Amino acid sequence: MSQAPRPLLLGHSPDPDDAFMFYAMREGLVDQEGLRFEHVLQDIETLNRRAMGGELEVTAVSLHAFAHLQGRYGLLSSGASIGDGYGPMVVSKAPLDPRALGDVEIAVPGTLTSAFLALKLHTPRFRHRVVPFDEIPGEVAAGRFAAGLLIHEGQLTYQRIGLHLCVDLGTWWKEETGLPLPLGVNVVRLDLGPELCARIGRVLRRSIEYALAHREPALRHALRYGRDLDLADADRFVGMYVNEFTRDFGPRGRAGVRLLLERGMAAGILPRAAAEPVFVG
């Protein structure tokens, strides 16, 4: 008797917006077209590094990391986390002028995150140290860093521990460009072939649409991954990053992707081949 094919490895972050997106897939609530997935929950920087080795057939990665993955992975049209006028934040224990960021050490969640790329475009030279994303607010509050770069739910909770906003990089990006800031994306390994990539893309879109149509149970599932969030906070956070661009990038989302990659290349941060992403599924 032939063995069933092994499940496809599907990586995503243990945070509320990814949990919301993948809720229906995890619970078997949508047609998965005969596909089986093994959900791999790891922080985004770990997923970025694993994708560099091609370990995961489908995974969430930072757009920054995707710039180094072209040729091996394609961008799925659904599942992006994009901030339209808001995004990752630099916070500090004491008020800090954004122009002083080049003079201090900043705790960052990873050097392949899109937040790091955006901060490099905002402040080309600064000192940094990588710290797990969920530890950064406490490290800044304790005075071990002058500033910290926040992703995920830290963007909603930093004021509760007395931190101050230095710069919202999504706000800065929109003021600079008029476009939304692409952060997390979902990618699929191109060696799976176009037919399978398209099936995976359809399943992901169904899962997102199911969650949006069944918001309360999807939010309660997502809340399991919301450190220090209540249901109202989780609803707000999911509303920020599971939005019109998550169903499909659309023209503005795709323009934001291309411009962020172009700016990263022009600044010498990204490889020269990063300009034209391959959209699949």
C-alpha cells in the first residue's frame, strides 16, 4: 500500500493576525482541496532564516527576507500584513527625538524583518542588538536599551508600561510615499509547480475569508496568541493587519511592495535582483 504524501510544512508566527488568518485551516473549516498542512509556529525571524534554507514549502516571511528568496519562493497574493499609515514603532523609556536614533543602541526583533528594513531607510546608521520581539518592551522599560523596535501586539501595549513613541514607521512611510507599508507576506516554494501553488493560494484565501465572515470565533482563537491582549485589543490588532490588502495585495499593495524593495536596493540593503517580485496563487 502506497503511503500518503507527507503534509506540506506551513510556517506562520504565533501572533494574533496570523492565528486569525490560519484559524479555518487549522480547524478544518474550509475546503483544502485534498491538501494536508503541518502548521509550524515560530517567530518571524526564525521563519525568515528557515526559508533561506528552503525548509518550508509555504511560510510567512518578512518582505525584507523575501528579497533574498526570489527564484526559490513566490509571493502568494493573499495573506499579507500591510499597515496603511501605521506600522512598526520605535519606542523609548524617556522621550527621544527621532533625529537622535543614530546615537543610541536599539533593540530589534531581527535583521531580516521588514521593520528593520524600514528603520534602516528612516535612519541609515544606528547601533542595534537582536532581542526576541516579545522581550523588547520590557528591556526598554528596564533601561537596558535606549530604544526598541516593536512589532506585533507591542504596538498596542507599550504605553501601559510607560514607554514613549519615538516614530511610527508606517506613518513615516505613508507621509514619504503615499503608500502602505508591506510587512509580512506569505510565500510558496516555486518548485511545487504552478498548479499546486495555485491550490495553496486558494486554500489560504478561503481561510482568510472564512475568518472575516466568522470574526468572533476566529478572534477567540487568535486571542490565544495575544500576549497581554483582551478581546477588544485582539480585535483592534487583527483589524490593523488583516484588511483589504490581506485578501489580495491589490494595486496599492503591490506598488508598496515594489517601492519598498526598490528603496532597499537603492540604499544597498537588498540584493539588486529584488525589484520584480513573482506573485503566484
